[in-house]
Amino acid sequence: MGDSVQKVVAALKDADCFLLSTHINPDGDGIGSMLALSWALKKMGKRHVMVIDDKVPEMFSYLDGYQDILPYAEGMLLPFSPRCLVALDVSNIERMKRVTSLLAEGGQIINIDHHLSNSNFGDINLVDIKASSCAEVVFNIITGFGFDLDMSTAEAIYTGIAIDTGRFRFAGTTASCMRITGDLIDAGARISLIADRLFYDNSLETIKALSEVLGTASLYLDGQLVVSSLGNDFYEKNDKEKIDTEGFVNYPLTIKGVKVSLLLQEAVKGVVRGSLRSKDDSIDVNDVARIFGGGGHAKAAGFVVNEERLDAVKAKVIDAVKAAL
Ligand code: 5GP
Ligand code: MN
């Protein structure tokens, strides 16, 4: 766990001129955590900016404050020189890419996360691996400030929890996570609208990509591993921008007898992104992802390999899973 919620609360109260960020390929937990904390900082009259080294996914545009998130740009001008970088849902510092270059010399890093693989790269590290999501950790910080929850904050936190618990199904869905969720609904979170935006807003390209992925599913290691893929040819033939593969890796995992699901994608030629999921306590996919320079959680992890063919990566990951089983 490292540092306490109280220590983070005190550090945030003490400092000013914050830079909030999350990992590349940002998901609902990273974006929701950032926005929730930004509302709290705003209430305290603290100057802050939100910057990510990626596009800001349009699917989160229903969240208040979404339009204030800036994509990193070379030479970008900020209204102040950030003295404190708050990393949210970031397992290692490299996952923020160039955002770290915006922090003033000698500035402080506060690392708020829930990844098992977190490298404790901050000056202050609040890493709660039992939390369902980074958003749940942010909820505890905001409670520590003593603020009442408002609807904007509640919806940002709800988004993080809903995404990272796989819609309240994964092991992180504890009683305390559900109690927090109750508080968020009491505070006005529009859960039905959020579900529509997160899960019922797919493009036709995404559904066709799902069909492609499911069509490639094959079993290995006596049916304990399922591998599927979305190759570069599919991405080239379709509008890349409209394809969102979040959650696809979970479908093949539902096959009876399967313990691990691997999805490999090559959206950019020569860059292979792997997603791993486990449904068996005996296999920790974070360990497997680490072999390929990635990380994550015991049951959900990922990695990126450059300059290798998808089939070559596939053969290596199959070997790594075989060794881990
Ligand atoms: P996904 O498969 O959905 O991309 O990621 C699953 C989990 O693994 C997430 O918690 C994510 O943060 C983590 N993850 C994905 N890709 C990487 C990576 O390249 N490096 C690290 N350290 N973690 C990753
Ligand atoms: Mn997360």
C-alpha cells in the first residue's frame, strides 16, 4: 500500500499548480479518476491542468470537465509551471510518456493507483491493490477532504468503478466498492445514461472487429489457453478511428475449460499490443505480461511489443503461458 490516504490528502492540501495525468490508451478508470480529483481541486481553489499523451476518447464526453483534458503537444503552453504531477491509474512512469516532461524541475510526483505491478515511482505512493479501481482510491481521498459528493464527481468515479469491475463482476467488486457505488447513486450519478454511453454506443466497425476477433479464436495447451487476434490488414481495410476493442478479450475467456485468454492486435504495423485475462487463481497474467515488458493485475494485464510480427509474438506468449500454468 505504501503511503496512506491521509498523507496524500495533506500533500494535496499543501501544494498548488497540479498536473493530473493518466496512462496512454486511457480507459474509464484513468479518465474518471482524473476528472474526479480535478473537481475536488477546483473546490479548494487549486490551479490544475489535465494532460494525457494520447487522444482523449470521445466516449467519455458525457463527463463534466471532459473538454478540459488536453492531449499532449510538443511545446504546449500551460497557464503555470506544474509543481506537482498526480499520476492516476498509472502502473509505471513510462505509461505517461511525454507528460512527465511538463513537470517543473524538482517538482513532486504523487502516484495514486491500484495496479499490482505498480513500480512506486512517485515521491508519494498510494497504491491500493485491493481497490476495485483507481477511482475507488480517489473516492477515499475526496472523502478525506470532507467534501460532499456532487453529481459531476460521482459520475466520474462511477465510470472508473463500472469499467474496472467489468460492470460489477470481477473480484474487486467488494461490499465496500458497492457501498461506495450506493453513495455515488445517492449523489446523483445517472447510471443508466452512463451504461448507454459506455456499453451501447458501438460503431458498426467495432462490431465487425468483434466478429473478426471471435472468428480467429483458437485453443492451445489442452484447451487452457485461447488466442485471438486482430491483424494489421483488418485495421488497414477499416476506419481505425472507429474501432474500439475494449473488452473483446473477455469473450473467448468464457469458453469452458479455458483459464487464459490472449488477444493480439496490430493497429499500427510492427506494433503488437497484447491483452491477457485469467479466470483461474492459479495463473497470474501480470507475471506473463512482465516478460514482454508490460504489467497490470493478476487477472488482467497487457503489454506492447515493437518490431515483431504478430505470429512471432503469439508463439512466444503461448510458451510463456505454458511455463506459467
Ligand atoms: P488491457 O488488456 O485492457 O489493455 O489492459 C489490462 C490491464 O493491463 C490494465 O490494467 C492496464 O493498465 C494494464 N496494461 C495494459 N497494457 C500495459 C502495458 O503495456 N504496460 C503495463 N505496465 N500495463 C499494461
Ligand atoms: Mn484502473
